[in-house]
Amino acid sequence: MQIIVNLGGSVRACVIFLASPSLRRLVVCGDAAQGAATFPRASPCLTDGLQGHAHAPVPPVMPSLCMAVHAAMRVTRHFGRSVLRRGGGVKRPAVGEFIWKRYELEAQIFPGNSSVTDYFRLLQRDGDSLLIGARNIVYNISIHNLEENYSQRIVWYSTDKDSSVCFNKGKSVADCQNYIRVLAKEGDGQFLVCGTNAYKPLCRHYAQQADGSFNFTETNGAGQCPYDPRHNSTYVYVDGELYSGTVADFQGTIPLIFRQPLKTDHNDYKQLNAPDFVHSFDYGDFVFFFFRETAVEYMNCGKRVYSRVARVCKGDRGGGPQRLKNSWTSFLKSRLNCSVPGGYPFYFDEIQSTTDIITGIYGGESHEIIYAVFTTPPNSIPGSAVCAFSMRAILDTFEGSFKEQQTLNSNWLPVHPSKVPEPRPGSCVPDSQTLPEFNVNFAKDHSLMDEAVPGFFGRPLLIKAFFEYRFTKVVVDPQVNFQDGKTVDVLFIATDGGIIFKAINAQSSAGVDSIDPVIIEEIRVFDRPVPIVNMQLAKQAGGEGKLIIITDDEVKSIDLHRCQRASSCSACVGLQDPYCGWFVGHGRCGPLGSQFAGPVFQNVSGHHYQCSNRSVDHSTIYDPPVDEDYSFVESNRIPPITPAKDINVAKNNAVPGVAPEGDLPNEILGPLGREPGIGIAYAEGGVTGPVVGASLEGPPIYSAETLAIAVTTACVAALVIGFISGFLFSRKCRGDEYAHTYSETPYLDSKLSKRDNLVPSADPNMYTANNKHINNLVTNYNPKNINGKSNTNTTTDSKLLKPAKCAYI
């Protein structure tokens, strides 16, 4: 545990370690005999053993830091109000304000080559091992502890010739390596490995010999493996054939779905138009590909990216005519609809990841579904969503109408059923080479289906809007049982900011139209914003499961749950975590299937009638183990573990660690890029209540009536104060009366006259209002006098002057 005090300026923090597992051992700066009240300038930091521990000196710190800690201790009650704000982001602390950080690491780490970026990719799981493709190496690591099995490592470097050609084409040293991207088991002792090979893809077919050694043969890998390790590609090995979705040129401009020798036509943008592949798998007689691409049907209106699902038949042998011999005859694609329903639906158009097929009971019926992650475009309002799709709905879409554009400027419309030939294009036939050429051409020209695949639940299961990060991957632990017999799918959703969300649909058993998303945990796995590129759920027989998290340069493994954090029955049940239950006989929260015996309290709703009235013990809500390794984890939201109505608090205040009633803002975590020391950090997923030293007195919650009265009063007060201030200001700024001896002269007229001494001998009564004569001060310009000379004079006369060439001054 750390207490970090913001000091302002260049010196930012004073670190104090609380080492006791009960959090009752305090470290203070100053003289231990005098306690924490005074801090002599030269005194070191000492630990005050509040439980009878001996004083143990620790390294001294600056006296100014000690004084700042002393100031911070006086504002402990301010902690709950300024930092643990309900539903808000992390606020930069004031000087002397407490910021709590918990440093905890419950993960195994496989760093790989720490000096360079490995661009890790999960290739395959082989029993209790994971095969990870990296830079010039295939790692074989154990699921249990992420230790590498060196004897099973595959090392494959590019040749000097291939690297030299790569350099000559303008690529960097990092690019001109061999990044392994494909691995498939072809049989006993035989497997296929493909790598980028310095932007010249190459495949090797390994065969194990009787003595245990391996021989290999090399083949061209273009179309089976990407050129760039960062390219979005996918592959699946089915029935001895490799199906791949990737690019087939150095520049990455020729996309294709390939199974030798069949491929899509890269010149036909109606088939594939700049796709990014995310996943593939086989189902029945088909192989399905999921990708996003520029929508060809939207080209007349602009540029837009749509999510697609495409399929090809496993038995497709190409067309009969020579020009169609290497072309798919069964390729079809359809749009995936992940949107918020309404009069004007809001679409999440860019798919990022999908799961494999999951079979489960939803609404009392068995369904085969997949989950997928979608996002909005990069330059749009940031948003991410998780949608589910039924395989039955996907198959039905491919049996619907085709879409076509008759002319270049025509709209895309459904094809009339009478125009569709028999056998139906896109269907699997025993021998595709016997199909009529008209059928093959029809399938080639009408590969897009008219209808989109609808979402399984009718809407996204989970929606989040973040400016800092987006969803990238999703894996599912399917059909996890609760004690009451209900089952839920546990979703682990990764982001490009290094955070993982653990969520369930609490109403999945009620029906396919019922959605009640619950975020159980928000887990920050890495100490910096780093994109998570893949995850693997590894459940072991007779043991607890692990979640394998993969980034470009690191592999981590964490537990699927953190049940021990809940210290009361209400807190444990309130987690709504199917992995956790409250063991009554032992008085603790633990994982189901553990060594504990006796009755277990658990409920998907988050409430249990036998423990709903028990309040949470805030003083012992979290008890970290002794001598535990710590690593930075950060969050600014307490996970909803205990319903607000179950908390027994003296005042109607928001309590840290308790989920407030009502809807919360979508923003869950604060900005990931903030400076270290700002924010509140919890171990993966957060604590289940407040930490010791935090005030239980949170911000007051006002009713709507109180708020209305306060606003009205403030408005009236503002009007009165504004009127008075304006009146006084105008009186003060108004000019004085014009100072002259003629009291009856209008103020404006006197201003216009500028100077009184222009008429030095004027009669004071000449300006009075009662005088019948109007005297004008003029300059008369007479052309000439009788003598022929110019005559310009300035006069005052009591008589009216005739109009002449005058200039009024």
C-alpha cells in the first residue's frame, strides 16, 4: 500500500508503506516517540507498530515531504469527497490531498525478447501448452506458470538474401525479420509453419523422424501468410486444407480468401474491398470468415466500412470453365447488424473480434451463438459494443435474397427470385465443376446478400463510450452455473488500453429478448496503455482456470476470479460472479469447487435473502497477503459489489465501495495516459470497499425538490445582486455636470461649444433661453470687399447673419 501526497511543483509525492496485512501498521515521518503530531527537520521515517511491533527505521525522506504528510493526515476526511466521486472521473488532487495506490500483482509473466518487439500471436493450444508465434521463434510455454519448454522451441531466421532484398525495398531491420503467423497440426508428428520471412512469406512442412529429429520442406507462403506482422489476417486448418484470409502482395493491396488453388478475384471489388480479417472457423459444410471492409453498396453515397460474414463450401472445387477454374463458386457474404434499435438505429460498423461457436441454453432453448466486438469508426464518436449472433440467423441470411446493382449509378436492390438459377448459387454441391457457367457467373456477380444478420438479443449486450480506448478482443467461458441452476456466459472483453472487463448477462436464462449486463470486474493488467491483441481462456481439469492475455511484447496470465476480496455475505453475493460464493461455515467468500465445504450462498441477481440484511464491514473489506509482490494497477471506479440499500450508514451519503442506486455514466475508468500518482488504483478489478483511512462520509445526495429550491433561490439572488451592482456602477461612472458660469445652458450645447473663451466679450445673457436673439459664432468668408481684398474676420453680432459660406465650429 502507498499513500501518495501531491506536493505541487517538481516534488510530487511522499511514499509511505503500510506493510501489515491488517493495514493497521502505520509509517510516519518524524519522531516515533512524539507520534505523528510533530516532524523534526532531521528526523527519519519510522514505523509505528500499533500492534506492539518494534519501531523499525526506514530510509529518511526530505523534511518537506514529512511536513506534507503531516498536512495530508489532517485532511483524511477530505479523501472521500474529493477523489471517490460517484460516477465521476479522477480529479487532480490539491496540495496535501491523499491519493491511494495499491500495488498488487497476481499474474505470471512471459516477457519473450525484452530488447525488441516480438509481435506475439497465439497460434494454437496443445494440451497444457500454448504455441506463441514471435520474431524468428515459436515459443512453447506452459499454461500453468508461463514457463517456456526450451526443448520444443522452433527457431527460424530469414536468409541473408531475403533480408537484403527486404532492406533494398525500404523496410527497416525490425520489418525484415521472420514473424511466425501460421501453425497447424497436419498429423502425428507433422505440422505446418508459415512466417513473414522478411516480406517474402514462406511455409515449412515439418515431419518428425524416428530419432525424434525433424525434417522440413519449404513452399511459397504467399496467400497463406501475411507480409507484414501487423496485418490483420486469419486462418483455419480444416480437413487437411488451410483456409486463409490475408493479402498476397508486398504493398498489401491484394486481399483474398484462399485455399489452394481457389481464391477470390482481387480485381472484383464486389467480392472483397480492402478487408481487415478478424476471425474464421468451420461449421457444418462451410468455412466462415469475419471481416470489415469498405461497403460497396454505399459507394454512391460516400465511403463507409461495414462488418461482414462470408462463407465458402469445404467441397468447392472451382468452376468448370478454364477462366473460373481457380475461383470460388460458393463465396457469399452478408452484413452483420450490431446497432442500437430505433427509428434511426445507431450502428457499430467495425468488427474487431469474434469468439468461436458457443452452444448454450438461452430462454429455455438451445442455441448456437457467437459473440463479437464492434466499434465506431476511428474518426467518429468513440464507442464499443458487444453483440451476439445466432448461427441459425447467419445461415438463414444466406438463404435470403441476393443484392445487385444493375447499372453503375443504380441503387442496390434485391434480386427477384425468378432471376435466381437452380441449383441456388452459393450452395454446396457434390461437384462444383459441373455447374453451368451461368450459375457460376451469377454467384460471382451477386456475392452480397440483401439482408443483414440480426443481433441475437435484438440489441448490443454491452455498450461503452470511451475516448481513451476501445474494445479489441472477447473470449467467453460458456454456460457457467449458479447455485440456483441458472447459467450465464462469462465474457472477458479486452481493450487497446490494457484493461479487461469481466461481464455477464444476468438475464440470459430468462429469454433472448432480456438483457441485464453486469460488469463484475474492471481489470487493469498492465501498468501502461497497451493494446491487447489476443486472449485465451485456459481451464484445467481439476484446477482453477486462467486467462492468458497477449500483447505485442508480453504474455500474462491471471486468475478468472478474485473472490477473496469480498469479506461479507452481501459483498460476496453482490459480486454476481458465478465463480464465487459465500461459504457459510467458513465465513468467507471463495471460489466454487474449492476445498471449502458446507452450504454456499450465491445468486445471479446479487441478493440473497439470508444475508441481504448484513452490512459490509468497511474496516476489513480488503486484507492483502503478507509479502506479496505488487505492481501498478489503476482504476477510478469501485466495482458494484454491494447494493446500496444493504449498507447501514448513518447518513444518506454515497459510500465508497458501494454501487449507488440508479444508472451510472458509461465512463468507467479515467484517462489511461495520466501521470503516475494521479487517480485511485486497485488491484485487478478494484477493491470491494473503502480502504482504511478513507472517510465513509461521501458527497451528499440531494433530492430533486431540494435541488429545484436551491436553483431558484440562486437565480433570484443573482438577479437582485446584479441589479444593485449595475445601479451602483452606473452612478459611479456617470460624468459630472459641465462646469461653467451659465447655469441655464443645456449640457449638450455647452459640450458642443468646446471652449467658453472663444467669445471673450460675450454677454452672459446672450445664451439665456428668454433672449429672442440667437447668436451664432461664425467665420464669414466674403469673396472680396469693395477694395478687392479678401476680408476674413471673426465676429459676434446680436443680429441674425445672412447665410453665407460658413463653417460651424
